Amino acid sequence: MNYREDKQGNDISILGYGCMRFTQSAGHVDMEKTEKEIMTAYDSGVNYYDTAYVYPGSEAALGEILAKNKIREKVYIATKLPHYLIKTRESLDKYFNEQLKRLQTDYIDFYLMHMLTDVQTWEKLKKLGILEWIEEKKRTGAIRQIGFSYHGNSEMFCKLVDAYDWDFCQIQYNYMDEHSQAGRKGLQYANQKGLPVIIMEPLRGGKLVTRLPEEAVHIFEQYPVKHTPVQWALRWLWNQPEVTCVLSGMNSVEMVKDNVETASTVSVGELGEQEEEMLQKVVAAINAKMKVGCTGCRYCMPCPKNVDIPGTFSAYNRRYSEGKKEAMIEYFMCTAIRKESSAASNCIECGKCEQHCPQHIEIRKELKNAKKELEGPLYKIGRKAIELFKAY
């Protein structure tokens, strides 16, 4: 296993265990199967385990397995505060203490603001006393390092990086999201600020494995260096020194062993220009199924009405490359879970964006199309619920 240092000089395994997708049986975590998988990872050198309050049964399962095998002190636990449920200073302790109980521990190594959306949300938490609370927990050792996880564009991500003296951060990043989400720009910005970066969705929830178009599969098969699509995706990430740890939601012993093998044989800079060109061909093959040729360059931004144009097109394209469910989830997170809505329906067709688009995309027209596809009844109900929740 290879390791990279965090901000405090700890050696973190470059492969982390993402605990969101533990196998469920009859509505509960399959403990026997999950324990085998976690212990296989631990015995292979994986020392970073990522869970969250809202992952069904995950915290309790992880806590039980670590306690049973007496390895709590030998690993790093990362879990997340459901800040979107926080209404008072007292509720901070309520949720945190519940998490400690579930995890059977008295401290959290890496504690994240879960899915922090924008600076305004952080400011709201500050008004509830989050800064003083964090200082207290760090002073007593109940929290060792503080960070945030993020889904959204690079511009807001960079603002959040600057909003507090974080110890680390977590972003969605893979070879398809190089120029969307926080992207390479966000990754490098965080690194320049001295922040270790934890990567989630390295395979886009498995879509860079199970839903690759035939042309993309053919490109991998024809390349003289033989790796599986999973191995290529992970190696692309670990090729970048700014990446500290890559989370994988492993739910089989075989998957654990394969990922461990990859994590034990990679090195920064091992992929050269030819490999990068090959992967760009794979990206092009995937993009061929997309509706809008948006590269995520963001020259069209900012929008006077706060429309997240690249985020909307990313979700719209995902609708045709990966499926409706995945697209709806991404679009909802990108546009509705914000202090201010950034939905396509905000567009007033001023045309400012089209003046700056290097791809000459008919942005106004495509935003209308995206709105029809993505802002159906379920989206509107969910958005209304979020608005009521914020007002509560």
C-alpha cells in the first residue's frame, strides 16, 4: 500500500474505504460480509474509513467491526455532520454524541461538514456557533481534523476553501469530471492552500465501469498497456500528487484485493502523454452520447440570474450517458440545495452567456431543453421542500 501525508504529517493510505454502500440484507447491513471486506482492506494496509450520519446503518456497522477486531486506534475514521439538520447550537452536540455512540469511540479523526453547498450556508452555521463548537472539540481532542465535502462548481469550491482554516476537504473527481464539479482547478487550488484532498466518486458510482459505451471499451482493449477500466480510473487519480486519498465503495473481497493491488503499484507521474491522450479518447467516446458539447470551461459565467450553466449541462448530458436517476440527483444537488437557486428556469434569455462561449453553444435554447428534461414534478416538489426547510 502507498501512503501520502495529511496536514498533520500522518500517513494516509491512498486507497480509502467508502462506507456508503455496505451490502444490505433485509433492510440491515450484512455484517458478516461487510466485516470480511473491511478486515481484508485493513490487513492490506487501508487505514482511512469514510462514513456519514445519513448513510443507513453505516456508522454503527463500522463502529462495531472496528471495536470487535480491536483496531479503532489503528485506523482513521472520517464521518460527517448533517449540518442541514442543524437548527440550534445544542443540536450540534446531539448529533455528534450520537455519532460517537454509533462508532463506539470518543473521538473522530476527520470530521466533515457534509455536502457544504455555499459560503452562505457556512455563514449561517457560524451564526449558530459552529466556530466555537469546532474549537472546543479540537481542544478536547474529540475532533482531530475538520473539513468539508462538496458537490458543485469550482468557483464556489474555491470560495469555501478560503472561508475557514480547514484541515482537509473532499470532492467528486474523476477523468470525466476533470473540468466539472470542483475539477482539476479546485483540486490544485486546495493543494496550493495546503489542504489534503480526499476524492469521492472516482468511478462516478460505477458508471465508468458498467456503463461505458462500446467504443470506450474498445479503446481500453486496444491500448498496449493492459489495465481494466477501474484500474485506469484509479491510476489517473493517483498519477496526480495533489490527490491524498481516493475513496472506493468496495462491496466484495475481490474488489478490495484488486483495488489494493492497484494502490500498491502506482506512482506519481507514471501516466505520460500517450496515456492521457488515450483517456481523452475515452472521454470523447462517452461524450459522443451527450446532448450539449459543454467542456465546463465556465467562460459563460457568472450568470446575472445565478443559473449554473455548466452544472445544468453536466446533469443534462448525464441524463443521456448514464440515466435519468443519476441526472436528477446531480441536477438537484447542483441547483436546488443552495442558498439561492441556480436552476435553468431562472434564465431570462439575456444572451450574455452566449457571447463568451468558445464552443458557440446555443445556451439559451439548450437551457430550455434541460429544463424540460430535469425540472419535472419531482424536482419541483423537492425544491419547494428545500425552500420550506430553509425558512423553518
